Amino acid sequence: MTDRLKTLADAGVSIWLDDLSRERIESGNLASLVEESSVVGVTTNPTIFAGAIAEGERYDEQVRQLVADDKGVDEVIFELTTEDVRNACDILAPVAASTKDDGRVSIEVEPDLAHDTEATIASAQALWSAVDRENVLIKIPATQAGMAAITAVVAQGISVNVTLIFSLERYRAVMDAYLTGLEQARDNGLDLSRIRSVASFFISRVDSEVDKRLEAIGTDDALALRGKAAIANARVAYAAFAEIAGSDRWGILADAGANAQRPLWASTGVKNSEYPDTLYVSELVVADTVNTMPEKTMQAFADHGEVEGDKVTGRGGAAQSILDQIAAAGVDWTDVMLALENEGVDKFIASWHELVDTVKAQMEKQGS
């Protein structure tokens, strides 16, 4: 069944699992996915950790000890999550050693800091130091405040997963922030070959928002465009990536040993049951990209996903035409992108509060 995943990997798409738990780590499940299902990376978020901590007993002993040591909830979260990520990094270390860019595990800065540049930098530094593994990526949201933080931490040699990217304009700013950070790292005398980055471009949420607006407009032309925005948006983004990859600015950094900031397709689980459950995987196949999938999506692709060659390169013009048609139908694209970013940050913060509440409950349980 996993031959389809291998075919996807052979097409140049790095398969990263969008999930992590101590159960996966200690049971050997994560190692099995790496060995048998072409998984070469892991992404996490506070909701994932909240579910893992609430559902399993493997955290109980550590929580009990941290409570006995009089640690606060933020310290407990930090210790639990960095330990899981450190151990996942160790499992994926052979992948990191044998590939150029994979074997990476991501962990997010505290979401409440999304609009605070200096606090985001401090959080990234603390996570990088605590995990203490070269194959960790620190997730920083692509807010306006995040741009300066990305540059600052990359300049210090910290590898970054830039998350919550929706618009082409913000994606260009992310790529510029990364290149500026690399230039500063080079000037600081750092080894650029040790710095890695991905840019997480969100997919399914774009269709959810645009489809809702197209349905409100209700014309035949508008309704015919449902389910097309997200893939078109991603293909236009990839064209922007290719443009930067061919620039003199990047060429100078590449000659100095820098690694490209690969596009990562995030939020690839289909939210509309009318669409194929592998839509955001099969339609975004292109080499040197990452697709981070919930296990349900990964299993669906393993069962019936199809790889029909490169579905992205050279399609930027046609994709832009679809976006123009959506705008002509009456969808305010700028407002869509603003709404998605604001909603993304709100969900980011709500996810953190969910984790805080979950850990508080576990602390009360283990401390009683």
C-alpha cells in the first residue's frame, strides 16, 4: 500500500507527518513510518501536543516530577514538548544525515507572541537551545512582526519553518526575510550549509474561505470556480519561488553554501467532503517541495493517491488566470488573504490556550 507514497517521494516530494506524540515515539510507530512509509519529517503544533498529552499516559511521570519541582504550566509545556521534539529529531537523525534537507522536526514559538518581534526571537532561541538538535526547525508565523524575527534568527544560524503563509505578497516577504538572514549569517561568519528553512504555504483553508464567498455570490460563473483557488494560489506561489531561485541574489548565497528555502504545502487535509481526499497532494506534485500531511491524508494517498508527474512547474500563468477569474466573479482577494491570516493567528493562539488548559488539567491530576 505504501508503494504510492514511495512513488510520491520518488517524484521529489518530501513526505512529512503532521503529527507527533510520545506514544508514536516510544512505541516505535514513528520509526516504522520512516522505515516503511517514506516519512522523512515531522511537523507539530500545540493542538497536536494537546491531543497527545490528554489521550496518553506516557507523559504522567514527567508531569508528576515537574509538578513536584514546582514548575509552572508554561515551564511544563516547554519541557514536555521539547523532549518529544528532541526524541523525534533523534529518530530522524539518520534521514538528516543521508539527505540534503529532510529529517527535520518542527516546533512552534509561543503563539501569543505572533505580533511581538523581540519576544518571538527570544522564544525561538530558547526552543533551539533546549531541543539542541541540528535537525530541528523553529516555526515562526508569517505575520508582519514575524518577518524581522525570521531574519534575526536565521542570521544567528537557527533553522526556521515559516508558517501561516497565505498570500503571494506575504510569501515574497518571507523569502526576502530568509535571504536577508542568510546574508547576515554569512557576514557573521556562519556556515550557511547548516541552516535550513521551509516556507509553509497553507492550502485547504484558502478553498474553504473562497468557496464560501463564491457560494454567497451564487452566479454560475462563481460556483464553477469552487475548489480551484487553493491549488491555483499554491502554483502561483511556486512560480514566485522559481523566480527567486533563478535570481543573482540567490545564486551568490548558493555559491556560499546556502540551502534553498523549500516550499512546504501545509493544511493539505481536504475539508470539503465533495473533493477528492488526496486533492492537495496529487495536484501539487513538484520536485524539491514538502507536503506535510495528517495521517488520515497520508493513509488515503497510500491507498489510492495518484502521481501524474509534475503538476506545478510552468503552470503559474494559468493559475494566475484562475485567481483573476475569481476576482472578476466578485471575490475580494486582498480581503480573503487578510481574513485568512487573521483567522490563522487566532487559531494559532486558541491552539496554544487549548494546550495550556490540557496541561493544567494533567498537572492537577498528577499533583493530587
